[in-house]
Amino acid sequence: MIKLLFLSGSSRVGSANWKLAGAAAMIAKQSFGYRIDAVGLDLMQFDLPNLEKTLEDSREDEVMRLRGAFDGVTGVFMTSDEYTGAYSAVLKNAIGWLRRSDPNRCTPFQGMAVALCGTSARGVGGIRGLPALQQLLSELGARVITQHLELGTSESLFDREGRLLPKAQRLLLDGCLGELCAAASEPIM
């Protein structure tokens, strides 16, 4: 069994990218449930100071809790909003603390399979922000899945009750999720 982490880099609780990460985890459980352990991670649940600040003893537990969320994980499905052509400060700060907290300046992303996906209300679907995130993750040693799944506007993904539409489910399953499960099953080099 492989352990996959599903997280959103969005700083807005309830955003389309939060919904997308949750929907992807549900699809993975339904489609690959016997082979994977799908775990959600909410970055907003960690009280991390701005990276430029010194880590107080009281916050060290938060950083260790964040690092612990990656224990045993072999793949990450990550969604990201677009913030002026990049990814969120919340995501960058969390990744920075993961790196800074390791004596060797490594992150859990070293050798890990990562699938990127994005949507937005403006129709660009993360197409400008995902390359910047891909570059960062590649620099950290992640095996970023090259097929990005930019799903377009958030309106084209969800029905009125907030459920992922069948067409979007199929795109996820045939694209990012299928490739992530295959890549996460391969041994880390």
C-alpha cells in the first residue's frame, strides 16, 4: 500500500483548489482504495510564523507536526491557486519551514512523486502559477509529474452542490491521479 498526501496550496479556506484536493482524495480512495492510503493535509491548520522570523520553542512543535505529516508518504497531489503568476505565500512558507527544519536542508519532497493541478475562477486554471511551483519542487528533488492538469475555471469543475463533475473526475483519473499512483509505487532513487 502506498500513502498519498492531498493538499491545497490555497490560503483561502473553501476555495476551488481546496475542493479539488478533497475531491481528488475521494476519487483516489474510490478508484485505488485497496492500493493507497489517501490522506488530506490542511496547511492552514499549522501555526507557522513567517520564515524570516526565528522559530520560537512554542512553534517548533508545529514545524515538527508538519514534517510528521509527510512520514511514510510516497506521493503528493497538490493543487494551487494562482497568485499573480506564482503560488501562495502560505505554501512557500510551509515548504521553507520543511527545508529549514532539516539539518541537511532537505525537504520531504526529495525523490517524491508530486502531481500538480490547479483551477481558478478566471479561466487560466493555474497555468501561469504551476510552472513556478514545478520549478521549486524540482529544485527540492521532487519527481514532478510532467502532465499538468489545468482544469480551467472552477465553474466548469463542480455542480451546484459542490461535487466534482464526471468529466473532471475522468480527467483527474486518466491524468494526474493515475500517473501519481504509478510514480508513487516506484522506488525512490
